[in-house]
Amino acid sequence: MYSYNEFDKAFVQNRVHQFRAQVERRVDGSLTEDEFKPLRLMNGLYLQLHAYMLRVAIPYGTLNSAKMHQLAFIADKWDKGYGHFTTRQNIQYNWPKLSDVPDMLQALADVDMHAIQTSGNCIRNVTADHFAGAAADEVEDPRPTAELLRQWSTDHPEFAFLGRKFKFAVTGSENDRAVIKAHDVGLRILRNDAGEIGYQVIIGGGLGRTPMIGKVLREFLPRADLLPYCEAIMQVYNALGRRDNKYKARIKITVHENGIEKIRALVEERFIIQRAAFGGYDQVLFSDIKAAFAAPDYINAYTDGFEASLKTDPAFRSFVDTNLSAHKNPDYAIVSISIKKHGDTPGDATSQQMRVMADLAEKYGHDELRISHAQNVILPHVHKSHIPAIYAELRKVGLATANIGLISDIIACPGMDYCALATARSIPIAQQIAVRFEALKLEHDIGPLQIKISGCINACGHHHVGHIGILGLDRAGVESYQITLGGDGTQTATIGKSAGRGFSYTEIVPAIERLIYAYLDIRQSTDETFLETYRRLGLEPFKAALYPETSIAAE
């Protein structure tokens, strides 16, 4: 993985020193909150419902054991002993004291981490496929591309104060695990007919109050043209993007209002100028970056113990069936660690759990971990002979739940438990759904199903692209939960459709239960997933299950 050079280290240390002075001025009253706000946002510090929240960058979701240990240390020393992993592959601390934040940032800088550009109207933390560098279906590891974008965008003077936040995502596979079509710019690495590596460029995706699926701007962009082309995109957006209304300031609105053809023409025009200005230096930089992402030194060992455990331990087999994915080395597997034990808060990990995962990565996983956009943790390179030992250690700290991709593997935003913008609770709904279906013992029979929950229209829980999406709203002071169906965040990305009127806090879990029983009744076989059934039959049979009183009245 990439290691900071002297420039990186000096840059981050200088930012810590600068922010420490700004915090001192805020504490002594020299800065008002309004004056301090843009300064703290540049350093990932939000003022939430009950306290400050610090969002720490984990670029493209990659970290090692030393960094994970430091995150655990920070959680214990300056927070309440846990951290919250987000859908942007970051980690958030929800209870820091303002006076402690400079020390937290210094602790991060000590292990080459920071909170820069995790907030504010700038280019945010670049995300990538959480199986990057390990996936069997990968054309190329997308992390060198993501790191190139990170270095280019960090403190970029032209894009530090955009109309709104701006998000990049990169995948190296046709199977999109990075949700690139719901980002401002999504990049898919692919080969053209001549076998050359390049990018499909997608722009104008996004969720929030106006959800849109991105449109293809370029079917194939040669690798050497990436940064000048991205620079051109940003310049066109910066010039055309709305600033009269913050809700219309995203590039998705710019594309919608101007049309993809006009945007394409303007970008291509700017690109010609930018390509000459870059002069190819970025490719020298890319070559250096790529060398830092060499594959680990794979071990050779027998896998007999793994095979034996599969035959003799049903719980282990269940874990293997749901939490392992194919690795490019057939003797290895990608191990997904669920931090969504039934009834727990989705995305929360205790300091003890962080330390266990860090130790497992160091001992068995070539010292690599990943954070997934689904708020789980990945060991990307694990020899199969080590998986029984990993499973045993995970069980001790409540991390061996076999539910990756199942109904309890829920994405949920913090909702009204933490967020000042939220209009409804998200976390308790996620907990209740997970516990209910665990009690019913239906989870594995249901099969792959993605529930995503947002506590307000800003859609931080990605409900628009959930197979079942739940949006919490305030209706005259009462929480109301709307259901959307058929959403998809993969390569076949789709925005879900509203099922109808909302449900109260006490009604929403029974409504989901009716929905699931209806699916089990109408699917063609146990192999037909919820999304496949929905796409085959449409909304009506599910709507009838959600609103039985309407169906009776119609009869």
C-alpha cells in the first residue's frame, strides 16, 4: 500500500499545527462559530446534534494494522471507545471535545492519516472497490488510480471552494462494488479492443433529494489522459454549476439542465488545453504510485484444515458461504468481517474489535485491511489455511456473524441519534429489522437482500439504491418511514420506486415483514433473489402486501 513521502508528512503536520492555532482562537473567543465553521470543515470536524464529530479519511478504504490500532487508541483516549465506519470508507468519532481535536489529528498524522477534505465543498475522500487488488474479476487494481486522484485533488486551489461537495469513485471490475454510478464522477477501469488499459468515465450520479444515475461521458479514456480529463470536468462544472441554490449545485443538476452532449463538448474542449498543460508528468507520478501497490508475497500451504472445518463445523461453513469471496489466487480468499451482529449499530466497531481485526491482518492477512462502502471490514488477502483460526478469533469479540449481503447487513445513517440534519431515527429501525429476522430464522432462506435506511432526504444511508429502501421523514412532528423498492447500486444501477404512503415508527418493521413473506411466496425458486423477483413482477404484488387494507377495499 502507498506510504507517505516527506512532502505528504510535512503537509499533514503543517495542517495539524495550523488547526491547533485555530482551535485555540475559537476556545478563547477570538473566533466566532461562524468564523470557525469553514476552518473546522476543512479538517473534517462537524458540529452534530449533541457534540462535535470528527470524520477521518481512509483513502479508498485501505489501511494496515498500525493505522487500525491507532484508530482504536483514539477511540479510547478521546471518544467513547468506538468508531463508526461510513459508506464513504471513512471512520467517524461522535464525541470528541473541541480542545482535544488537535491532539487527535496529531495522533492520526503520526501514522500517516488525516481528516483533510472529509467535509466541505471540495473534492472528498476518493473511494474504490473494497476488494481492490484481490478480486478474481478485476481488470486492474483501482487503488493506484484512486491515490493519483487523491494527490491531485488534495488542497487543489481551484477546487477548494466548489458550489457543493464532489465525490469520485473507482472500480477495476465490471462488477461494480464501488457504486460508481451514484457518484459525481465514477471511473471503471477496462481494456479496449487493442488490449490497452483505460477508463469508462461516468458523471452526474448522486442520491440526496434529487437521485440520479450517472451518464457515460467517455466510453474509453486512455490512462495517460486521466488527470487532464478530470481537470477539464471540474473546470466545466465549476463554471456552469449552480450557486444560487445549494440543493441544485451538484454536477448531476448541471448535467441534467445542460444535457450530456453539451457537457461532453465543453469537457473535450477544455481537455485539449489541459492535456498540453500536464505534459505527462502525472504518468511519471502514476508509475511511482503503482509500484507501491504490488501484490503481497503469497504463501504456499496446504488447505486441508480449511476443508476439514467446512465438513465438520456447520457454523463455520455458514460463515464461509456468506463472508468469503473469490480471490485472484485460488488458494486465498477475501474475508468480509461483519460489524453488524444482530441488534448492533450498523458500522460501529469497538476499540477492542478494531485491535482484534488489526492483529488478524498483521498475523494472517499480509497486514492489509479495507473498509467497505457497506460499513464492514475486509481482510483482502487470506490464505485458506488461516481462515479457521481467523473465524475462531472473530467469534470471541462478536465479529463472526455470517450475514454479509443478507437482510441484517443493513446500511444505515446515524439518523436522529446523532445527526443535526436528520428528521427520523435510522439506527433503531435497522436494529429491530435485524433482530426480528434473526428470531424468525429466515435470513439465509431469504438470500441476498440489501436494505438501506436514511434518516432524512439527504440519503446518507443510500436508500435510493437499496433493494428495499427506507426513508425516515418528519410528518407534523411524527416520524414517518417511506419504502422504496427495486433500487440497485451495482453495474445495473437503478433508483428505487416509492411503494406508497409512509409507515409510523411502530408500523415499519411489520411492514417489512409482510414484504418479505410476500417475496417468499411469489419467487419462482429459492435461487431467485428479491431484486430479480421485483424486476420480473414489478411493484404491484409487493404493494398489495404492504397495504393489505387497500387490496381488500379494491375487492
